[in-house]
Amino acid sequence: MELDDGGKELSIFEASGAQLGDRPTGSRPSRQIITLDEALAAISVRQFDLIVVDRHLPDGDGVELLARLKQLQPRPGVLVLTALDDPNDIARALDAGADDYLAKPFEPIELIARAKAVIRRLQLDQRGRVTVANLMFDSTSRMAYIDGEPLVIPRRELALLEAPARRSGQVVLRDTLEAAAYSFEDEIQSNAIDAHISRLRKRLRDNGCLASIKPLRGLGYLLCDTR
């Protein structure tokens, strides 16, 4: 995701990647948004590998978002872009949680190289494991474990468990679960997600899991500790 002040037909990041015919390995396609409010809405419903943040935004300083990004699990990499090159500004952004800082103007090859480095460091730093009660989900292997024992689970139920596990502590929207469990071409019956979630909750319970997916009326679902 790229958070900057807009006004361009193509985002800085996409333009740089297009110019070089490159995009950081492992990253998803970029999404450009222009305000802090839009960024908060985006990270509440979608996971990003890398977030490129501009300082000057219509509704505030991009650095204000960094504290929230640090709380995400798994945490995205954060690269700050700005025309401010004062050492105090750089130190403030890094202290707030930025993984790197790039002053404008810059060459596209440097932006892509720094983005790759941020993602590479993050992949090394994060084991990609989320633990709730006695349930552990390994997002690298896409395996779930209860008390250390692997849980045998159908593909769609695994996808429905992975989505809230990767957003531990956050409410996951129904649309996010549908996108995780079904492809674009699939026809989804109105009660399909509820039926899959019901079977998943029973499977977890029958295997002695102390975590469960709790439905929140009108909001979505939350993976929580039931002890």
C-alpha cells in the first residue's frame, strides 16, 4: 500500500516498478490511497507486506500512522518517503517505527532496492506464527496446531482460520473471509460462510482448542481466547 498525497495517474511505487520492470519479491500489487483515515480503513480489512508512507497528507502527518502499524500482526514493512531530509525528522520517523526512510527526490532503482530490503528484513524477523490460547497458526507453512499437535483441516476451513489468525486481535469482515475462502469465479450461497465457520468452531472444540472464532453481529468475526 502506498500512502501519499495523490495527484498522480500512477503511484510513485508502481511507476518506479514499471520503469524498472520490477516489484519486490513476495509483495502484493500496490494500492494507492491519500489520507490517514483511508489508510486506517484499509489496514483494518486487508493485510499488506509493505506500506510506503508520505509525510505530508491532506489530513495529517504520515508518521502519525506508524504507531498503529506497529500493533499489526503480522506487522507490515514501513518505508517513509518525504521531501523532509532533516536528521531530526528522519530520527523521529525511525523511532516511531519506520523500517527505512527515503528523501525525495530519489531514483526509482533506489526505491525498489530499499523496498526489497525492508521486506527481506521483515521476513527474517517474523516467524509468521500467531498463538491464541493453545492454538498456534504458522502462516509460513499454513499449518494450525493445538497444543503442539498439527490439526487436520479442510482447505476452506483452513483459509477461514488463517484470515483471523493473521489479524489477531482485530475483527475480520465477512467480505474478507469470503475472499479468503472462495475464488472470484465461485458462486457463494448466503449462508456458506456461516456453515463453514460453524464446522470450524466444532472442529476446534472437538480437538480441545481453547480459542474460537466468535461472530460479532453486524461487524464480522474475531479469533479469541475462550478461557
